[in-house]
Amino acid sequence: MKPTYHYTENNLIDSEPNKFKEENLRSEEMILNIGPQHPSTHGVLRLEVISDGEVIKEVVPHIGYLHRCFEKHAENLPFNQIIPFVDRIDYLASMNNEHAYALGVEKMLGIIEQIPRRVEYIRVLVAELNRIASHFIAIGTYGMDIGAFTPFFWVMRDREHILRLLEWASGSRLLYNYIWIGGLFYDIPVGFEEQCQQYIKYLKPKLQELEDILINNKIFIERTANVGVLPLHTAINYGITGPMLRASGLRFDLRKVDAYSIYPELDFHVPIGEGKMGKLGDCWDRTWVRMQEIYQSVSIIEQCVARLTSDLKRDVTFDPQALVPKKIRPAAQDFYCRAENPKGELGFFFRTDGRNDVPVRCKVRGPSFVNLSVLPALAKGVLLADLIAIVGSLDLVMGEVDR
Amino acid sequence: MKSEELASFLQQYFQHQFEKIELMNGSCFIEVSSNNSFELLSNLKNHPQLYFDSLSCLTAIDNGAQAGSMEVIYQLYSIPFHHSLSAKVILPREHPTIDSVESIWKTANWHEREAYDMFGISFNNHPDLRRILMPADWEGFPLRKDYQTQETYRNIKVDYQQP
């Protein structure tokens, strides 16, 4: 017998019921569903909004529409085969995910000290390129959310160059599987450093242009300043990390705090929100911090390229796969490692039993998941149009929220 | 504080509140009984020299039917002092219950909902304990070691291996 699916209203209500019941609402209030298919929710996010006219009383995010069982898959795969799945957690910043994951497994194996410096520099180079691409998407789509259409095309045009560079190195545009445990899939291609330099030269005036047309635009400021103000103590209590936390005024960047990889050797500073256009920690500050981080990433890329073309030059004896272990079998332990993703703190919690090259448990602490959880507190009492501005400023990637 | 200093500090001031302490790969782990986990965790947050103001991660592990236990693991981090601590609570596999830490760290709200969704651990005093990732009418808790997928979900075959 062929299975049949009956589409009824009750079916939908049973699988993802609303938190609030209509009969419990006050007379002027109504339930409004935004999403799961809505351009301004950045993916399949459903917001159950209790509103009184245009004023929002409560927001309840319903997530899980993009749940792909990463943790269940990871319990059945050897460590090296998990990397392609790690790419798909935050599909806009795959290199950063891989970097964090490789770092964690290498620490468990105890080979983190032996990784060649050229490998680490290449890793940071591609990760920072990917960070710029991710911030471009964040800023571009945010502009589009609140009505600025042109900057989106500009950032997509500039991001395309990054994707082509990364495709040249790894073979794919978005999901790279490039950073391996103990090394890299392959050395960067000949001429990659020069292309990076050329790209940076091309990018710098474009960044200024983007800042002029979007970030310092009067309409943009009026839509975002003083909207969705996130005080610092609330941010810390909700576990917010990344640009959102920094926009609230705390200079906290895991690249500096944990000083992992080769970041201590690089010269960059951590921009924080200053409340220039409104209150500290509003939507404008969050976007501005992302913009400033792009400048810092550009500077990191320049420094990496400089090192890769001088004392860490390519030579024929260099083998990026030399340290890749044949059998990845860490000793029995619990281990939590974290790294700075474009969205915030990406953490991996591993438990290994030492007898197997498959983790017993591999939990992902996705920054977007945690950053989204502040939305009900942030969006209480704002106008409906401001809700869209707030959701956009969180820079959500639903792949990471639902994993 | 470094992990070693943290371990000796905890042994000095909180000795009667946890059961075991160990250092593993440079990080400090304590084991707490489920009865006083809430009290200890709130003390850890409010102690002026520890001040674990952020809960990085909360997760659970199922040890399987043979061991008959489950674990809830808290990753604590102190932003001003830059030290971290993992606290582990062992629960029975039948009706695992633990006090919610939502009133200490708001971020625990969604983490605990996820642990409930995936492992079926119920958190006392949680304000909003619903499934978060799976549909509300899904059967079973997917990350338990003995989990069997339901055959059909709304007349859709769940097991994709069988055509």
C-alpha cells in the first residue's frame, strides 16, 4: 500500500505547535507567524509573534527545520570523515569550522605543537578570507532586509573573488574539506599569494565605498541606531559571543583571549562597539563591528601573505599531508575546544574512549544557536519593522542553529 | 587561574560539595551529585574569586543501557579571570531528572531544551521545556544509544536505507 499524506491544518499544529494559545490572548493581541519561508528570516526560521497592533509583546523562535543530525552522524564516523559534515554546520564559513575542528582533534592527539608553521599560516589565511566572505553576507543581506538593495550586489561581487580563490585552493566553492587533521588537503596553488595581494589591493577602496553607501548612510542609521539594544550583562548571561558581544562593549575575541594557532604572532586589534550613532549595543553597532572586523581580517591576510612569501616560502620538500595521522585515535578523555568563528564562539565537545577512532560524543556549540536565543528578550516591546532589523543584525545561519 | 590552581582552590573551599576532581588534558573536571548541582553551580557563579559568569556549553551524554547512566556536562568559563571548568553530573538512565540552571544563566534555557529533546532528560523548574529541534510529536530521543527510529512519521518512511 502506498503511504499517503493528508494535508490538514491539525497535522501542522501537531508537529510544531504554537507556544501561545489564541484563547489566552488579550482582546487586542494576535498571533502572527513569520516564516519558515520568509526572505528576512535568513533561512528556515519561524517566528511566532504575539503582537498588539504593531507592537510586539512576545517572540517565540521555532527552529529545527534544517536539522541534519550532525551529532548522530558524528557518532558513527571516524574523525577525519566528520570534516565534510563540519563544513555544513555553518556553510558560509566552512574554513573557520574546519580550523576549529582540526584544532580540537589535534589538541586531543597532542600533535598541535608539531604542525608546520607554513600549514598554520595557510590555515589562518584561508580562514580569514572566509571570515570576510561571511561578514560580507551578513552586512549585505542585512542591508537588503531593511531596504538597501545595491550593497547586496556589491558584496556578492566582491565575495565571488574570495570564493574563486578558495575554489582554486580546495576545489569547491563553499564546502571545502581543505583543512585536515594534522595538515592540509593540498598546498596552496602557485600564484595564490600574488592573487591574494591583488585582491586585497582591489578590495580596500571597495570597503570604503561599502562603508559610505551602507554603514554611514542616513537611512540605514535611522533604521538601526537605538534599535535592539543589547546591554552587556544580558549578553553575557545569554552566552552571546562574537561580534554581537563585542558590539555590546566587551573586548573579547577568542583569537586574542585563547591565543590559539598563530594569532599571537599577528598584529591586529579587536574592534568593539562604541555607541557612535545611538546606544551601545544597538543594531548599528553590530553591523559596524563586523565592518571593522573586515578591515582587521584584511590586515591579517596581508601579514600571512607576507610571511608565506618570505621566510615560509613554498619549497619542493614541503608536504602538507606529512603529519596527517593514518589512524586518528585520541586517548580516552573529555575535551572541549573552542575557536572564534565569524558568528562567535564555535565549540566542540568530544568524548573519546581510546579504543576506537570514532568519537563517543561530538557536540557542537553553535554560536548562531546561542545568539538566536536572546531574540525573545531583545524583541520585547519593539515595532514589527524593528523585529526584522533585529533578526538581521544577529547574523543567523540556520545551518548552524539547527545543525 | 590555571587549571592546577583552580583545582586546589576548589578543593580548599568547595570540597564537601563535589565528589571527584581531576585534571585531563589541561582542563579541570569536577563530578557533582545531582542533589546539590544547582547549589554548587550557583556558588561557582557568585564566588568573587571564581565568578564563572558564562556557561559556554551544556550537553548530555548517554552511556548506554549497560552502564545505565547518563551525564550532563556544563562548560563554565569566567570572562574576567579567564579560567574554565567542566562540571559533570551523573544521572540514572531511568527517568533522568536534574535541576535547571536557567535561573543562573539564561543561555541554559535552549541548551537544556536541546538536552531534553535529544536525551529525554527532564529539567526541574525549567520555564519552557519543549522539544526544540525535533517535531513536537516525534517519538523517542534520538541521541540515546539504543534509539530506534520510528518506522513512519506522518505516513512518510523514516528509514531511508530501505527503498
